[in-house]
Amino acid sequence: GSVMEKVLQRRSMRMRNMQRAWQESPVGRTMLEFRKSLPSFKDKERLLQAIARNQVIVVSGETGCGKTTQLPQYILESEIESGRGAFCNIICTQPRRISAMAVSERVSAERGEPLGETVGFKVRLEGMRGKNTHLLFCTSGILLRRLLSDRNLNGVTHVFVDEIHERGMNEDFLIIVLKELLPRRPDLRLILMSATLNAELFSNYYGGAPTIHIPGFTHPVKAHFLEDVLEITGYKLTSFNQVDDYGQEKTWKTQKQLMPRKRKNQITTLVEDALTKSNFESYNSRTRDSLSSWMPDCIGFNLIEAVLCHICRKERPGAVLVFLTGWDDIRSLSDQIKAHPLLGDPNRVLLLMCHGSMATAEQRLIFERAPPNIRKIVLATNMAEASITINDVVFVVDCGKAKETTYDALNNTPCLLPSWISQASARQRRGRAGRLLPGECYHLYPRCVYDAFAEYQLPELLRTPLNSLCLQIKSLQVDSIAEFLSAALQAPESLAVQNAIGFLKMIGALDEKENLTDLGKLLSILPVDPKLGKMLIMGAIFRCFDPILTIVSGLSVRDPFLLPQDKKDLALSAKLRFSAKDYSDHMHDDSALNNKLSHNQSLVRAIICSGLFPGIASVVHRETSMSFKTMDDGQVSLYANSVNSRFPTIPYPWLVFGEKVKVNAVLIRDSTGVPDSSLILFGGALSTGVQVGHLKMLDGYIDFFMDPNLADSYVKLKEELDKLLQR
Ligand code: ADP
Ligand code: MG
């Protein structure tokens, strides 16, 4: 112990010297000046004291006030200054990969160090950290994974859970696990951080933990609702059709008016009239979808373009931040803008995008200022709402929607629909315009729609399937999943929990008594969805690991094929050039990426089936068309970009699929045609005869997995299967 102690003490001294040297250097001093100008700086001592005296505190403060980059850094610096730098280990979680990466890079820069030294990050599949890292930014998912193997978080001194107001599923889950951990680790400090003022909720959850609010300063932002936007851009409403009783979408249209403008109050009447027709009064958070039809996206785009033109022509300098629903919209709008004579001119407009899957180099550009006389326009998803701060934004365009997953427990179907955001989100989006100067925000919906928005968004825990979550809960050695989840801030409905448990039993991850099977233990270690984990394991057992690994990567990271809206057909026919007759989106990915057909096609098909089961639909051939029926008798349709949607018939009786999503109809995304034999032999838990028969192949494949624990579990799995075989 004492040798280690000495090493750490020596390292602490070195850390202190380096920190002081940086703070006294000219660049370091300038950086410190900037940091002192942030609102959080005034509360630094108060915060440090509160953290020292309380095990849990809740900090709220407006986006940009310096919570994420400063608070963990204050602790790090004060520990280093007091000569204890090497003894502290601070973890700060972020809901998204990109913010963990961006923030760690920023904090390293503020400390004048390369990333991966004192400050590092870890997100799924990527990370930069080293033996000198004492402040780690990671996704909340990464911390949860660590808790599975290190239940007491040994060596960790401070945990920050950031952006808790978003109520992400992982954050809600973390909060339960940490609550249970705190009594066992009285020295551990927990700091919850939130951009909004609902700190009470979290404080109460932790038995009245102290709350600290950082008063921020932002400039006033003028809100323009649709009425004003129509006035400013010269658009007018020309027609409106209501949503009919069956929720069928009908359109209402805006059209560019070249005539003299309508007077503003006339426009307002028109908008209000339109809304009455859409039965707006019956609006509440449950029927939010019925409203989504009232502004079709194509019209939204033209309106956005008109607003952008207005800003570029008439408004003062300043960057523009446009909130859109997702990557598809960002791409389509950016294509449209690039073709525009004014907005597409690179000498006048710098167009950037901000979304979860963009490259790191692209990220950095967002924070940089545009050259003089060039207007910076950033197209963003709701990611730019709270976790990322772009300082020079003066104008915000808010489409009012975000792609939100919901979960229909009754039909056990996840839904992904652009739906109206909450009032809290709308305010948050507006606030982005007032960082440096007074700003303007253009909300592309009427004031009365804003008034009807839900106050806050529903927590993610209540709107996603709980399959992976329940598996993770079980691997925390929890007895009853339902009981564990009832301790959540807001517990999910029991049907959703039952569905998840039923699913885990069906794939063989849980036994009848809800205990983890050996397969279940393996699945909880693999950092992929349980279905995909099972596919990997089966791939290893049956010696076709390579193609399965490619397929699983495609399913768990991102579809390798792009599908530009305006070149859909071209893209699809290009895609079909890769082994069109596979009748499989999954195998398609493999042949495209590996540029060869798998050796054993029918085996790969069977393994896909074993993983995706019970995601299975029977193919019903009619004279001119096909229809698809799931196990629970539901009708599903194919996504337009599935290779299987391209054929008039499919020579297989079954399609297995990874995901069904309710968009308008219930759609299945990727599918693979399989014969009866695959289903009979591989559709079910990992205990049918044929699979056991192939067991001997297992030995050589243990090395595929990197983790020695995994090999252990593997041997156990093999033993269990061996026993079965002997019966
Ligand atoms: P909060 O977490 O309270 O929203 P942050 O700690 O993320 O605030 O940011 C505080 C301030 O630091 C921002 O207002 C911005 O001025 C600055 N900042 C943050 N990230 C960057 C970056 N990548 N580049 C430049 N400045 C940044
Ligand atoms: Mg933050």
C-alpha cells in the first residue's frame, strides 16, 4: 500500500506543478480569464463546499453557464492544487457520444493538455484515456456497463450525471443504481446536473438533497410564431384540410404569395381558423400525433428556406441554428439549400450540419466562427438543444418537432414519429439564440400550438421497449425486475416490463424463474442488443463468425447504405447490384462490405433467424401482391429501401426481421427470407437438438471473444449444452 501511496503522491506533485505552469503561461491565463467570465465561476466556492459536505447535490443552470465543462474541472483543479490530484477519479456522464467527445476535448484544451492525458473520454467503440486520466467523460451507457462488473465503483471519487432533465432511459436507470450504491460508498460524491429548474424532482428522489441554481445571464430572444413568420416571409395559407376521423393525413398548404401581403391580423385569423378545423382543442399529449399532419415537411422546408433568405438578406450578422427532426431532414434540406441561388453560394453562406453520427472533424467546424460576411447556418437535430453550445448563434429556426420514439406496450411495437416537442424544449431551443447578443427565434407553428405543448417530454423509460434494460438489471443480481423498476423516478407500466421479460425468456436469456441463463450472462456482457448478441454467439458456434459480425455491425451501428431522398431509385438499384437474389438486407450488407458471397448461405440465413427470432413474418402470396403477417397475427409492410420490397414474389415462406416500427403502418426495416428448416431448427431458445449437435465446434471459437470472463461463461454454456446432449 505505502509504495503505491508514494507513487501517487509523487504523481500528484507533478500534476500540481504542471497545472500551475499552465495557469501562469500567457495562453493559460487567457483561457482562465474566459473561464472566469462564465456564470458558474461566481458559484465555484459554494459548489465545492456543497459537494464536500453532501453526498448528493443537484445543480441546475442554463445551458452554456458552465456546468459540464467547469464543475468537474473545479473539483479536479482543487484536488490537484491540494496535492491530491492522483487520488481523485471523476466520472461525468453524457447522454450522447458526441457530447462526451466534444466536452472532453474542450476541457483538455482549457487545461492546455492533449486529450487522453488528465482528461479523457470513453464512448461505445471509441475512447481516449490513459493511466494519467482522472476526469473521464463517458456516455451513461458506459458507466452502467462498468457498474455491472464493478458494483461499488471502486476508486471513483465523484460521479456527475449530466443532462438529467432530458430523462433519458440510461440516466433514469443510473439514478436507481446509484441510489442503491451510495450507502455502500459513503465517501462517493454524486452530482446531478440539469439545464432546467425541475431540480426538486431529483432532490426529492435522493431524500431532499441540496439544490444549487447557477443564475445565468442570457440576452433576450424575441419569439416569432408562425403568424409573424408568414408575415415576414410573405407566405400565406391557401388551403387546409383537417385530419379525418381515421387519422389519415390530409394536407394544408402554404404558398409563396407574390401579391401584396395580407395584413397580419388576417393571417392570424387564417391560422386560427385552420387550427380549429384540425380539432386542435382535443389536443393533449396522448393525441399529439394527430397534429403532426398539419404541417407536411415539404412545406416546412420551403418555409425554412424563406426564413433563411430573410435572415441573410435583411438581418444583422450572426449564425443561424435550424432545428430539424432528424438526419434525413437535415440531408434533404441541405440538398435543397445548396441548390438555392443565395443560400447555396459558398461565398455568402457556410452550411454545416450537427447530428449524432457526424465525424469528429465536422464537429469542430460547428464551434468555429465563420469568416466576416459569410453567414454560418447550422442544421441540427435536437442534440443542439442542450448538450452542445454554439456561441455565435443569434437566430434560431425551430420546426417544433423532434423524432421521438414511443412504445406501444399493448401491441409491443416501438413507434418512431416526428412529434411535437415540449414547451421546455421550445424554450430551450429559443434560448440558444441569446448567448452573445440579443437574438431572434422563428417558431414555425402558431402561438396557440405552443400553448398546447406538453410541459415536459415523457421520460424515455416510459416510451421504449425494455428488453436490453431488463437484461442489464438482471445482471446486477437483482431478484425481481418489476420491483427494481418500481423504484424508478417514474416507473414504466407493468405490461411493458412483462413484455420484456417474456421476450428474454423466449430467446433463452432468462429461465422460467426469471433467472439469468448462461446465455443470458453472455448476452449481458456483449455491448450489443441481446438479439444481436445471440446472433454473434451462434455465428461463433457455427463457424460463420465473419459474415455474422458484419451483419451485426450493420444492425447495431448504422446501415452502411445511404439513401439520398432525391436519388432514391438510383441508390436502390446500385444497392441491388450486390447479390440481388439473396432476398436479404442483412446478407446484402455482408456481400457489399466483404465483396464476396458467404460460403455457406443457408447457414448464415439460419443464424440470422436464430438471432432475430421471434421477429418473424409469414409471406402470404396473392395473385399480384404479397402481404406479411407476424406471429401475433399483425400485418406488417416492408420499408421501401429493403431489397425485399423490390421483388414481386419472394421464394421463401418466412421473413425474419430485426425491428418493427410503427410509422404510419407497421413497417419492418431489414428482413431476410428463410426456409421452414431454419425456423424449425433455429427459431427458439438455444436448446434445440441440432444446435447441440454442433457443439463440438465451440472450442476453437472461444478466442474470438476478447474478454477472458467471456471464455469462462462460454465453457459453462458448453457444459450446460453438453449435459443436454447426453440426455
Ligand atoms: P453547460 O454545461 O452549462 O451547458 P458548458 O460547460 O458546456 O455549459 O459550456 C460553457 C461555455 O464554454 C459555453 O458557453 C461556451 O462558451 C464554452 N464552450 C463549451 N464548449 C466549447 C467548445 N467546444 N469550444 C469553444 N467554447 C466552448
Ligand atoms: Mg452541459
